[in-house]
Amino acid sequence: MAIDNKFKVGDLVLFPEDSGCYENDDYGIVTDVAIIGGEGAGLKRYYHIYWAIEQESTIEEDSWAEHNIELVAEAS
């Protein structure tokens, strides 16, 4: 069974200032999408994102990322 991704590798995303975590908006590039799990265990999806302002990579679980991070531009 396929699992739909909100974001894909190469997408430009935004972690908005109004999230309360940072003083500024931060833009990032999705560098990887990892799907972990198997039959019966359920699938978990993780987005690897490199952030421009923070200059670091993070790994975000889909349930959090898809509610808190906005898609700015899709990779072509």
C-alpha cells in the first residue's frame, strides 16, 4: 500500500515565526523522506530537512511536520 507524502525531496518549506519556536521564519529544503515500518506495525514517515537560518539538519516526524511546516514551492 502506498503512503502519500505531503513533502518530497527538493521541496522548499517554511517553518513560520508564528509557531513560537523561533524569532524568525526559517526556510528549509527537504533532503530525504524516510518511511519506516512494516506490515502490522504501521508505517511512520520522517522528513529530513536542512534549514537555511539555523544551518542545521533535522528529522521531523510526519504528524508534526505536516501540521507545523508549510510548503512554499514544490520540487520540479
